[in-house]
Amino acid sequence: MTNPKNGHDEVPIDEANPTAEATETPETLADAGPALLAAAQAEARDMKDRMLRTLAEMENLRKRTEREVVDARTYGVTSFARDMLNVADNMRRAFETMPDEARPTDGPLKAFVEGIDLTERELLKTLEKHGVRKIAPDGQKFDPNLHQAMFEIPNAEVPKGTVVQTVQAGFVIGERVLRPALVGVSTGGPKAAPQAAASDDA
């Protein structure tokens, strides 16, 4: 059929655009369906895995941050507390160098001595308020994590390995040793427990 305007025959639309893609048929979509579904499921699994990993990392970060905050609060005064122990030691040495008979019983000198004693106790109380506790090892079993043995003392009245003398008090801060106690340890004593067990067997 001739176009009256230009005198050319009409050309069908498909023939005018030979590169036009053919429309997908229901049969083509049916063939591609399982592959598309599998790809979508794989992508969903990948996204879920990434999400779970991110959540786990965030939870670990939260716990680690909480631990760091607690540690900073508990152990942030470690260096300062260790320095203050030297002050407390010097106060204690001042008292130990003064014999009991030389201590004043009245007058301003007595008030001075009592004031120093009160200051030492207040210092130890303040350290304890900040988590620094004094170790009192006398009579306890020697613990290398808390005590440092300076010498051994023969003592038949207590079991071997018992702390019988404290040379310098130890301190802990939180769950850590701030300064081990310097102690003297017994070298021997009764071993009644094994003998008692042997007599029970007999």
C-alpha cells in the first residue's frame, strides 16, 4: 500500500526495527524461574550471614568497651595508689622506730603522735574506698601470687609454708596485686594429718 504523503509503501513495525527484542513468552519465564529463585535465595543467605556477622561484631565491641570502662574505673588509680603506699610506709616506719615506753602519755606531743596515727588510718581508709585493700598474711599459707618470701623461720608450732612474719604489708587493687607482701615463712612444723590418716587405716 502506497503512502499518499511520500509515495512509499508502508513498512511493518517489526521489519522497520529488526533489532527489537522478542517479547518473553510464558515458556521462557518458566524455564528461567528456578535459576532466578536460586540466585535470590543465595543472595538472601549471603545478606543474612553478613547481618549476623555484623551483629556479632557489634556485640563483641559492646562487651569489650564495657570491660575497658570497668577496668579504667577500677585500675585507673593504680600508679597513684602505688605512690601513696610509700607515704603510708614512711608513716608506719616512723611509729615503729619509737619504742612504746618513749611514746608521750599527755601533752601536745601525744596529740601530735595521735594525729599522725589518725592520718595513716585515714589514708588507708581512702585507698580502700578506691578499691585498694591491705593484705594481712600472718598465719596464712604462703601464696606466691600475693606474698614474696624474704626469709625462712624454723617454727615447729605451725605447718611448713605458713606466713609467720610480715616485713612489709601487701596491697591488692580489684583482682590484681598492687604490691606483694614481704613475709617470713615457716620451714617446718607438725605433720599430724598424714599420720592420723595412717592410724585410721590401721
